[in-house]
Amino acid sequence: MWKIPVIIYFLFFTPTIALRAQVEWDLQKCITVALERNSNLRISKLDIDSKASDIHIARNERLPGISAFSNISSNFGQSQDIFGNNARNDNFNSNIGVSSNLSLFTFGRIKNNVLKAESTMKASQEDMELEKSNTRVEVVQAYLQVLLQKEIGRLMDSNTYFSALQVKKIQKSADAGAAALSVLYEAKASHHRDIQKQAMAEQDLDKSLLSLKQTMYLSDTVNIVVDDDISVIERLSMNYLDSERYLADLWTEHPLTKKYRYLNESLLADGKIIRSTRYPSVDLSVNVGSFYFNNLTSSFGKMAFMQQMRGNFSQQVTLSFSIPIYNKNMVKQNIQKNRYQLEQNVEQLALSKQKFYQQIEKYLVDCRNYERQLALTNDALASTQLAFSISQKSFEAGKISIYDLNNSRANLLTAESEVIQVRYNLIFAKLLVLIMTKGDI
């Protein structure tokens, strides 16, 4: 006899345990997955790594270059000397050695190349931070859209359940002859309309879930269960007040500000590199090696190869000066172009700063407006709920028609939907302020 309760327990409670065991995806997990799988961020990371290599290349310019050389050649035929005498010049020759070159003085070109490469890499890092911030905004929007559609879906489920109960009650009255068939058919038609709205809500939920998965670069076949606890996100969104309070100081450390700061540093270094080409440069070269030569017309191999190589061993030290005289006015034009780029960055930063504050101001105004709208829609919902309760009792008492009851129920559904929509709009606006000012939530 004890086996029956155990079987019943497993039949009814095992699905519940499995459902609870399934890990729910909260907002932070969705953001983390999206950042890890974002293809643009991976490309940005490769770009940063590439620019880091440019820094090492620029720094290594300070080191001497060392190379070994060797060649073997043979000449056949005759040649004429300066006196007009012709003679055979068949010979076999080769040389071998090691050479090294070192830039001694470049008027700061190497130093500024390093600074330019470092600043360019830092600007790319700030670009990646901006991309991360945009990704967080996309995930937050998609995530809240899923929660909104789930709320609307539950609202439609409740509405459909109510209309089904209404059909049953009217069916009993119609069977007893207390209700007209037109009232019954209208109740059934209303119930079918609610089923249609329920199906549409389910379809919208599927679309929003697909959009969230695509934002996280996940396939639609991946099953995710979104955490429905909106209260956690609401508490999180309250941090936007700090952003509003310290908004004046946030711009100085914003990734967009830092990006243009580094771009300007790179351009300033590039300007110094351009100017350095006006000045002389000094290079040191060292060559160590030997050569072998044998005239084939006077018995090949008369002098041993190794004997010549040892005897012809030489060292050469060269100090070379490169003095620019005329470069077709290229330096002047490049300096002017560099100055234009700096001015363009200043204007672009000012424009970005203006747009940034305009967006923040808009979202802050949205927050205040949505807070007022939420209070008003809640008041309207309370009144609509009271009106529907009265309409329901009036219909049961036969004082109003089924059409009046359905109209009252439609008004209640609209009021509930408006409260949900405004609530989520408020949360999204607050989180936008938070992400734009701090980059994260």
C-alpha cells in the first residue's frame, strides 16, 4: 500500500523539482554571456592586441639591427681597361660578414613613435568600453522586453480564465432559461477573442525571447529561463540617482572623453614625428667580414680559400649623417593636415559631449515623467478595478448587458496593460542613465 503515495509523489512533484533545478538567467548573467560571445568585442580585442604589437615594434627601433651576409659569384669574359687594352677577366669571388645598424639621433622620432602607438592602443581600449556599454543597453532592453511580454501574457491568461468562467455561468443560466442565447453567444465570442489575444501574447513572448538570445549571440535552440523577479532590477535601477547627482563630474572619466584624449595624444606625437624629418639624423653602422678573390686566368686555386679569408678579414665602422634639404613641401602639408585632424577631434568631442548631455537630460526627464505616469496609471487602475467590480455585480443582477460588462473588462485590461508598460519604461530609462554614466549596472 505504501507504493501508491510514492508513485503519486513522483508523478506530481518530480516535474516541479526539475523545473526548480533549471538555472534561471538573471539580467547580470545575460549581460555576461553577451559580452563573452559578442563578435564585435572579440574583433576589438584582436585590434588591441595588434596595436600592442605596434608598441613593441616601436620600442625595438631603439635596438641595433644585426644581419649576416654571404654571396658567391663568378665572372666570365673580357673587359677593357682605361687605356683601351682588352683582357680576359674570368674570376671567382665570394664574401661573408656580419653588419649592424643603430640609429643614434632621430630628433625624438623613435620616442614619439612609441607614444603614438601607446595612445592609439588606449583609444582602441576605450572604443571597446563603449562597445561594451552599447551591448549592455541592448541586453537590458531585450531582457526587460521579455519580462514585459511575460507580464502581459499572465494578464491575458487571467483574462481568458475569467471569460471562460463567465461562459460557464451564462451557459448554466441559458440552460435554465434565465439568460438569452444572444448573451451566451456574445460571452463565447468574447472568450474566443481572449484566446486569440492570449495566442498573440505567446507569440510576442517567443519573439522577445528570440531577440534576447540573438543579443547574446545564442541560437534559438538554446533553452533559457528568464528570472521573473523584477524587484531586484527595480532596486538596481534606483542607483541612477547617484548618476544624476554627480553628472557634472562623470564626463571627465567617460570612455568617449578618454578615447579622444588618447587620439589627440597620438596626433600630437605624430606631429612631432613629422617635424623630426626636418632635422638631420645620425646612424651608426658596423661591418665585419672577409672576401675571397681568384683570377681564373692565372691557375684557379692558386691561393687557398681559407688563407685568403683569414688574410682579408676587415672591420668597418661608418657614421652617416642624413640632412634633409628639399622634400617637395611634404612636411609643411603633413603638419597642416595634422593640425586639421586635431581641430576635427576637438569639434567631434564637443559634439559628442553635447549629444551625451542631451541624451542624459532626455532620459532623466523620461524618468520623472514615467514616475508621475506610474502614479496616475495606478490611480486609474484602482478606479477601473472598482468600476469593473460594480459592472460585474450589475450584470449578475441583470441591470447591464453583456456588452457593457465586456466593455468594462476591456477597460480594466487596458488599464492593467498601461501600468505594466509604464513600469517597465521607467525601469529601462533609469538603467539607461546608469549605463550611460557609469558604463555598467
